[in-house]
Amino acid sequence: MIILGEHFGNSFKRENDRYALTEENRKACQSIYLEDEIVKEFNHQKDTFCYKLNIAEEGDYQFETSYYIGIDWIGETKVPIYVEPKINNEQKEIDYLSMLFDALQEPQNFNHLHDLYTIDFDAPLIEINQQQDKLTPLLLLEFLQIVKQIVRKGLKKSYYKITQNLNSRVKGKILINQSIRQNHSKQKAHYNICQFEEFGYNSIENRILKKALLFTQSALSNLKYHSEINLQELFYYISPAFQNIDEQVDIKALKHSKPNLLFKEYTDALRLAKIILKKYGYNIAKTKEVKIKTPPFWIDMTKLFELYILKKLRTLFPNKDEIIYQKETHGLALDYLLNASSPKTQMVIDAKYKPKYTEGNISLDDARQICGYARLKSVYNALDIREEERNKVIDCLIIYSNQNASDLELNFDSKIEDDKYQNLFKIGIKLPEITS
């Protein structure tokens, strides 16, 4: 297995470390036959890459990793690659669970989780140690946080089918074939197997969630993760609401269930429940394994950073309309627009998961991008800037990851204007860390 950290390669650091492979990695590369460059895109999105691999003229293997962590097969080979959430310092690991936990304190973020990760269930499984499994804790945290939202609002009631063997009475529809086979052929003429509907909490949707919660409980008891986030506390908050829900659910019904689109939390929770159950092959015993087999997966750290920054901005500017997130205009999606009234502050803000900005100026491409956003008439309209004031230059701000920053909070007073551009600022924010 090739083991690398994120941001590996000279595209992300000033020093050229494309060739800085460990001896173990070099040995693993020997079994790779490479004709052309291998580029792994994130979720088949062009202009993205999870890793790149090619061979230099000298015969050395060159790797680059980007803003994604995860595990996958290298091209069509049988050699896996594992990218860890390490940034700048190989002794420190970004605590991505704490970032997600913090991000999900902002309710709006629940609507933007669909592109956070990708899982390839069709590919062969990869065997890893449990501590290398970055996907499962993320799935469990996301699932528990969404179910917590459901529990706060109250479980949904709905109609569901019940099949019972009734004595000397009939309710609903008689299942004739089953009644003959199980009752009448055994001299139980007074019994009939009936199917009828009831209205209550014990619906197929709630039973699916209950089953996934049992898998989650079992996995948490065996899961070793270094984050300070206590997932057990989340489970203890949720579990009492499901005490009277049956845990038995037909796997066929689970695979073909269709959630009610009017209940967004249920839609997301059921999607995650199915992923969790599928990941363990619907076998709860697999949650206890130390060596696990996982499908290839990738987690988008730029997306996670973006959601994390939204929560930080909401903390600084708590009024509902002060932060506009994912403003769509002309086929573009702006990260954030700030329109604060006290003190009056108007900005186009972009989140960049780029630690290189700790030491260097903003790149030409990023400057063009955010300054281009600030010239859009739709942005002036969104910020309620009157026609007679449209000769003003809207401030632009890039928020980037900086592990040398003093704390985990945003401080607008520490923003620095770029040397090359007028009214273009940057702020670094420290991300939570795990010391290995």
C-alpha cells in the first residue's frame, strides 16, 4: 500500500517533494506497470484529482495528492493508495471529525453534504486497519447528527403494514395461501393470517433507522478514533426515542424503500442508514472486526473546510441575512457574501483550503476568481448597493487554512491586505489537530 499525506507534491509546497517517497512506498511501486500518467478524479469531476502518478525520465515514481483524503486502487493495478489528512507537519493530523461536528452545528449545512464524499461500492474491497478507516467515523457522525435533528422534531408517524396470525377473527386482508399452508393444513381452522395497516411510529422508515442505529452502536463500541468528539453521547441522546421501534426489517424492503420527500431529514438519514448497512454487508458481526475491508472512498476536504468556515462566519455574524451562502449567478456558485449592518461590512468571501497562503501571496488564478465575482452586477444587487454607489470596489476576502494561527476562531481584525491587489484581503484560521 502507498501511504501519503494530503498536499503531497510540489503543486502545494514550495519544496519539490514529488520524489520524497518512503522506502516502503518505493517497494510498493515496483509492482506498478505504468504506460501513461494515472489521474484519479473526484467523483468523475473534471479539473479535480485525488492523486496523480507518473514516472520521470530518471525512472522515479512521481506522486501528487490534492485536497482529498481516502483510499483507492491505483488505476487498474492491485496496489492501493491511502491518503491521510496530514497537512504541513507529518506529526500532526487534521481532526476532520471535529471540523464536521462543528460544521453541523449550523443547520443550513445539512443541505450541503451530498458532495462531501464519494464511495465506490462496485470496486473490490480494500483491507485496512481500523485506525485507517476515515470513512466510517464520518458516516456515523453525519448519521447521528441528522437523526438527532429528527428526534428533536419528533419521529414521523405514518401508515405501515402488519401481518398477524389472528384467532377467530379477521382484520384487513386474508392471506389465503399462507393461511392454508400454516394454519388450515395443520387443523387450525380458526386461525387466519391477515395483513392490515396501522398508523403510528413503527413504520418501515423508523425501523430502518433503528437497525442502522444498532449497527452504529456496535461499531462505536469497537471503533478507535483519535478525535475528541464523543459519538457515544450523541447515540445516548437519540436511542430513547427508538425504544418502542422494532429492529426487524426486511432487507428487500430496506433496499426498495422510498422516503417521503417532504421530510428532508428522513431522506438524508435513510440514505446514510443504507450506506452504513451496506458497508457492513448487513452483517452486524463485521462491526467488531479490527482488520476491515472497505470500498474505495474519497472525502473532499475543501468542501468540509467550506462548511466549517460557514459555521465560523455564522458565529461572527449571527443575523440570518448577513451571510449569503452559495449564491448562484451566471452558472457560478460564490462561497459567501457578507452584508453586515453593524458595523456595515460588505464582502465577497472565498474559502481556500490552501496552507501555502501562510507564507505567500494570493495566486493570480484565485485573485482573478474572487475579484471577478466582486464585479458581477448580481453581487451588487445581492448586497443592496445602490446605482449611484456602484463605482465603489467591493472588498474581497480569502479565508485559508493556517496551522500557525493562534486559535480556532475567525478574527476579522487580523486580516491582511495582499501586496499586489487593492481591497483584497486574507485571513488564516487554525484547524483542529490530532497529534500522532
